Amino acid sequence: MNAPTSITITPVFVADLSVEGERMPVYVHVIDHPDARVLVDTGMTELHPAMADMDPRLKPLSEQDFDLAGIDIVVNTHLHADHCGGNHLFAGEPIYVQRRELDDVRSEDDYTIREWVEAPGVQYVPVDGEHELLPGLRLVPAPGHTPGMQMVVVETGGRPVIVGGDVAVWFGEFDEPPTEGRQRVLALDPELVWLTHEREPWRPPTV
Ligand SMILES: [Zn+2]
């Protein structure tokens, strides 16, 4: 069984936010797999009073040269508002998320912007733990930033590549005491890790 080697990952800038006086980018990631085109997280498409203090500047997927209809599968790493605000653009497509994450949204107030999660027509596929989405492409729980977070691990034939969402919000978090999620990242010995809020992928330091 050979892992596909023709999988490519492309970051797409969709917004930036103000955090502690600095602009923090928001990227989503497109994974082109021979069997399907997968979108990891969906960014934001509109402003909301709950996020006003972050002064979002938006470049929604729906307002850039992006083929929405070409996406076959959506994955949410987690359901914070800056990761699921575009879910409504994919009504009718399967959106894979950990069941724990969905449960937390539905039971905890102020967890996220709930009407973005529950937008009309949005259909979730709740996942319990690890799940092979496509050959060489699997969802792996990565608790830490939220208890229900997951990441996408892509087999490349060599060391895996990870689309990690907020497994680390910024590179410096890899130097902090590891969460369960970051322990899993390190254990996988990835070639690189794409993050939502960093322009470049993180590479583990070489020994
Ligand atoms: Zn985030």
C-alpha cells in the first residue's frame, strides 16, 4: 500500500485579526488529493459584534478567485469563529469535525459564534477520534487549544505533513509545555506543520 505522493497543500489568506496590537493572519488550507479536494477550515465571511475587539479585515473565500464548487470535503480543525465563519459557503458538503468539538459548541455559551456553526444547510460529520478521510490523509485528535481540536495528517511517502489549525497559534507555542496535541505533532516527526495563523509552515528543529 503506497501513500499517494501527489498530494499538494495550498494556504489561502482569508483575514487578519488584531491580537495584542499586532495583526494576526488567518489562513485556510486546500489539500489537493487525487480522489478529492479538501478544505481545512473556512475563515470568516462577515463581521460580528462578538469579534469587534479583534478588528477583523476580511478577504472571504467567496470574494476572491476561489472555486467554492470545486471543494468536495471540508474539515474543521475546531469551531472557533475564525475557523468556521465560512462553513455556510459549503452547505450540502460534508464537514468533518470531532464530535467533542460539536458537543462543546452546543453546550457551552460563548464558545464561538453559534449561528456561524449552525448556519442553514450546514451538515456535519461528527468524528470520534482518529479517522482515515482518504488514502494517506487522516484526521487526528489534537486536544489543547480546544479539547475537541483535530489536525489533518498527510502521508507524503516521506515524513508526514500536518495541517494543524491552532495546534500552535504561533511558532513560540512549540517551545511551551506541550499540549497533548503538540505531543502528537512531535511524535509524528513531521516534515512541516501548516498553522492557521502563521504565514510559513513550522519545521521541527533539526538535531
Ligand atoms: Zn484560530
